[in-house]
Amino acid sequence: MSTAPAAKRQKASTPDTPIDTSSAPYKLIYWPGLPGRGEHIRLVFEEAGVAYTDTALQDDAMQQVLDQISTKNLAVDGAPNVPPLAPPVLEHGGLVISQTANILMYLAPRLGLAPDTDSGDAGAIYRLNALVLTALDGLSNEVHDCHHPICTSLYYADQRAEAVRRSKEFVTQRLPKFLGYFERVLRVQAERDVANKWLYGARLTYADLVLFQCLDGTSHQFPRAVQQLRESGAYQRLFALYEAVKQRPNVAAYLASERRQSYGEGIYRYYKELDVVPDAEEA
Amino acid sequence: MSTAPAAKRQKASTPDTPIDTSSAPYKLIYWPGLPGRGEHIRLVFEEAGVAYTDTALQDDAMQQVLDQISTKNLAVDGAPNVPPLAPPVLEHGGLVISQTANILMYLAPRLGLAPDTDSGDAGAIYRLNALVLTALDGLSNEVHDCHHPICTSLYYADQRAEAVRRSKEFVTQRLPKFLGYFERVLRVQAERDVANKWLYGARLTYADLVLFQCLDGTSHQFPRAVQQLRESGAYQRLFALYEAVKQRPNVAAYLASERRQSYGEGIYRYYKELDVVPDAEEA
């Protein structure tokens, strides 16, 4: 896809005059040392080929996040911003916003990764946002909660038994449900036009990037389950999309770079005892 | 607030010409018999005084939801819609979208419950969406998972022990965190202007309605914990907002009507053994 980010931003800035987007730099504030929820935002910038600052790569990375989420942050900066509860946080020309799906919804039309509301498909951004929220629900939040089913503020070791039980249910009941859903969405698109291999229409959108990252992270946490489901052949369009995103030139270059961080103690974690496969009678 | 929904819709329809919003009816498709996630959407319509169809009140309520979420639903209806994984679903003039926060973000500017992007505060909708996603994360999804920590497809009785443990952690660690966050957001607003008693600026927005419903449901599930935290006096602005929303004439009339359904086997459930209070040493 030949994105033209600068032109897109110019265009998008017209109805948004009060937010200075024409030349403002993009700044992502996120935890250092893991891809996490910030990764969805990085992938959007990388695919679009748009310059951005990633505080995770800076020396004071941790402090920048802590300053944002501090209970002392009263968002006193001239603009009517709201303090964030948690990262990722995006700063852009006076606007400071949080929540992954929200940041993506703001960025994608500006970076050529979603139709503009004046594109002739005004509903597109809401259809895409629904897909993104669904992917984050099932393949990010629910996966995270498999290793922290009782409380995020307890250690994993203190909820291991519950984590094992939840993981077994997840890969048996929930994972096939979500993979099947996205496979069906892709089938709907292909039935509309054989050229449609993406989640929405004939061009890659940010929803495809989100689904790629969700699948990649879920595969890290549940490699055996994902492999087994992949080999079942029931999700061929979905895994084709995964490979197609991975091979996008900008995405491939990013994944091969040092900017792509390893999975660690983040959303997606590998624990041998959680690496289970779906119950045979259910799957 | 003197909302003028008809005029708002007219105005909003200009950039959205491909979606016929000028006279199209609003239709909410949601499970019958419980407020659930659909309640946030009902409250937006009710506060705005806008007519809408609620399939939960119709004879074939269950079937309408099942038709939407059926794996046979390929969204073949002329518009480039995407089949939903789960309700709530909104139909409006050819547009069919799912996901609570997404539907609200579509509706609120059209119904006068959020600034338009051409209002002079183009960033408002993203700030509001972040607040809404945060409220739904902490005071809807996390509360639901307190009674279903292992899997939504298992019975409560089969995960009661884990539910008790999670509920204790939730009311001790998480509930004060989320209440404290929204109290701080309200303090930020009041420090900007003493007239600001809502989450964003001087007028009620849809984020206030969402927070009201989240608090109401959380109070149903954890009455003792919410009462104790309320009586601590640490969240006075938050509970003042709760009461102020409850007393809005349209909201009050709705809550007193038969359209307001009782909490049952939905997101928010009362189980005596989960009705716990925060650990004293932590709270």
C-alpha cells in the first residue's frame, strides 16, 4: 500500500484545527522492556513510515510513565486533557490521550490506515474500532488474565493454580471462538470481493495490524494451542493474514530491528505449565 | 442541559452523508432480562430524549440477538458491515456496529452528549472515549470477572472459590484504585472551573452516564464494599456525580419506568459470599 502520511495528516488536520496536527511530533509513552499494549501503536507508526518518539527507548523511560500515571498528575498543561490511569499514552500537538483502542482510532485515519470520515465510508472507523476492541478483548485482555486471573497486583506464583485452570478453559473454549470469529470476518470480506484478504475491504487497515500483534502475542503465551488450531486448517484466512502482515516491508524491517522488544513480564508471558492444548472432546 | 437532538443529528449528518442519519431510527439489539452492557446505550438515548427501539422489550428479543451473533451471520445486507461477535449491536440507517464504547462514541456527538469534532474541541471525543474505556475496564469487565474469574462458559458454582478470592482482591486493590482515579479526574475539572462537576467540562457528557451505570452495577454486586468506601469520604465528588446523574429528569423517569430492568444473571450479580469489604490493613 502506498501510504502518503504527510498528505493524510494535512487533510485530517482541516476539521481538527484546534488540535495542531500539521507538524506536531508523535510521542508514545509506554513501559520499557516489553511490547505490551504499546506495541499496537508502534506497529501503526512503523507500517505508515511515520516518525515517532518512543519513550520506552529513552533513559528515563520508567519515570516518564510514572509521571503520567502518578496520582499527583492533574494534567495542568493548558489543554483540557484528562490524566491517564495507565499507559499507553499518546501526545500529539497538545492532545494527550490514553487507552490503546482510543489512541489507534485517533491515529489510523491520520496515517492512512483507516478511511477518513469524509472518505465516502463514514462508518468504516466504527466497524474497524469494533474489530479492534474485539481483538483486544479476546486475544489481549483475556490472554493476560490467564496468567493473572485473581488480581494483577498479586504475583503469578500466588495465583498459579487458578492460572492453570483458566488457561485450559481459555484454549478450549475461548481461543477457538475468537479465531473462528475473525476467520468468519475474513470470509465475509472475501465473499464480497476476492481481492479482499484483509479484515475490512481491499486495503490493509490498522485492525489487521492489531490482529497480527494479538495473534503473535497469544502464540508466544500458548504456542502449543495456537499451533494445534493452526494445523486444524479451520483458520486458513486468519493465519494467511498473520503472515501477510509479517511480510509487509515496513513491518518486517521493524520486527528485525532492535526497536522490537522481546516478550517478557508483560501482557503475553510464557509459562510452561500454562502451555496447554484444547481438551480433545471440546475442540 | 437543553439538548436539541434533532438539530444535532442534522448537523452531524453533514460529514456523514453516506450514512443516512437524518431520519433513520435507532435500534438497539441486546439480551433481554438484564441491564448488561446495553444499559449504557439505553441511558444515552433516555438522557437525550431520543426515540429508539430496544429489542430486549420485544417478543422475539432472544432470537434477534442470536441472529446477529450466529456463526451463519455473514452481514449480507448491502452495506459493508462486519458481523458482531456479541451484543450490544446498534443499527442506524444502514450502519450496524457492535462494542459498547464504540456504539457510544458513534451516538454521543449525534445526540448532544459529547462535543462534535467540529465544535472547537476536536480532542474531546478521544478524551471522553478514554474515560469510558477506563470505566468499562475497571467497573464493568473486572467486576463481571469477579463472579467468572476462570471462564464465562463455566457455571458460577464451578468457580465459586476463585470468585471469592478474586472479589476480596478486587474490593481491596482495584475498586479503590478506580474510584480514586475518577475522583481525581473530577478534581482536575473542578480546579479548572468551579462550575465543573462532571467528568469533562461544565456539561454532562455520555462519560458521566457510563460512570453512573458502572457505579450503580458495582454497588449491586458489592454493596458493602461500595458503602464502606463511600462513607470514607475519599470519593465525595464521585458520589455527588452519581447522585446528580440519578436525578436528571430524563434519567430519573427512566429509572422509575418498567424499561429499566432489574439486575439478574448479567454483568453485575449479587452473591452473598462475594459481598466482601476491603482488607483493613490495605484500605
